[in-house]
Amino acid sequence: MGTLLLNGTFFFLLSWTGQNNLAKYPYADPVVTVQVEQKQENKPVMILEAFQILDSDGGSAEAVLSMDKDGKCYVGKEFIGTITAAGELKSDTGELLVHLKGNELLSSDGKVSLVIKEDGTISNGSGKDITWGTDGILKNMELSLKIVPVDSKAKRAASLLVYSFFGSTETEVQK
């Protein structure tokens, strides 16, 4: 009853203003369906910046691992693959080895290997995260490694490279 009264009032006001054309103002309220898609940011998954991973115990002054500003990765002076801004690690032949989806590192067959956060923290589900200290030393890992420069913005790429070279992508994250 209330709806009829409101609609009647509405038509009365329309006719009073001279706008009583029902074709222009349909009686039924239109139903609109809106599909909202989340806009993806153009933010790169991986920051590409040159760095070196050194033996922090001083056993060798040579870089153990390194990446140049284009994402090309090396063991010593040997080219081993490329890290892309999209978070992919490709072999020296271009084969996709692992890639990041959000914070999850996925193997080429889609299995979650571990989590690498934006600050380079590696979390494998053991409850003991592997992090880069302010001094550039990789903490909570059996290896003694240091990133140079210590304030590198590419710590996520460094973690991806360290894990891919020294770790195993055959393990799965414990949930």
C-alpha cells in the first residue's frame, strides 16, 4: 500500500510539473547489475637492482651469487638464469623454474615451495623465518651469506636467488 501511495505521489508531482510522459519515466524501477573488477596495479612483483651475495665469514672475497640491474643471475661469473620484474626465475635456456604469485613461490608445476615477502623474508612454514639483517647478513640460515649493498631494495630477488640455488623447490610449505 505504501508503495502505491509513493508511486501515486510521484506521478502527481510529475503531472504537476508537466512531465507526465510514462515512456520517459517508466513505472517500474530499473534493476542495474554492476560487475566490479579489481584493478591490478602496475607495481612490479620484483625490484631489479644489481647486488652481490658474498660469504659473510670472509672465506671468499668473490661473489657467490650476483644479479645485475637487468635481472641476469650468476654463480661466480657463470650465467645461470634471469629473474624478471614479474617474479619469474628462468634458466639460462629460458625455461621457467619458479615464479612468485603474491608472496608464494610456486614451482613450474604450480606447487607452493615457500613464501618470500616483499622485504626478502623467507618463510618455509617451520616457524623460523630467514631474514636479511640491517648489516646485510642473512639470519637464521646455516650458510653465512651477506648481500652487498646492504641497503639493497632487491632483497626479495636475492632471497629468490639464494633459495633457488641453495634450497630445494621440491619441498612444500608446511601449513
